[in-house]
Amino acid sequence: MNGPDCELPAHETLFAAALYLATNYAKTGCPLLCRMVMRQLACIQHHPDPSVPPHLRETCRKLREEWERIGIERAAALHEANVAEREAAGPLH
């Protein structure tokens, strides 16, 4: 998607992809999917097509902020779970 010969897909396609990824994140909690949702939303927000409605761009900006918060909270929860698991396992020797 970078370079002069590459174009972004239509914003409708990016939005459909974001919904698909968000649905799969809800099923799995995978941090990679969270980052992919944020990327899709950023692509819509900054899409070069002037027909992308301003309210859609603003909504994507706000949603991206929410997904960033979700990602941070999920990462913290995973870290806490890993620490608790290691503590419960006891010393390595």
C-alpha cells in the first residue's frame, strides 16, 4: 500500500475489514488483531479519497483511540497473568 503504483482499497472495503478484524478480536483477544483494527481505522481516517465523509473520518479517529486503550489494557492484563503464572510456578530449580 505504499509507493506511487499502490492505492488504498476503497474506504468501504477498509471498513468491512475493520469490522471483520474486530469480530475476530472479540473471539480471540489476539493483540495482533487489535493492532490491525487500529491500522484499518487509521487508513480510513487518512484516506486520500475526498468522498470519505468527514464524520466517518472523525468516528475512525475516536474509535482508534478506543482501540488503543483496549490494546493497552489487554497487554497489561496479559502481563499480569504471566507474572502471576510464573510466581505460582515457583523457583526454576
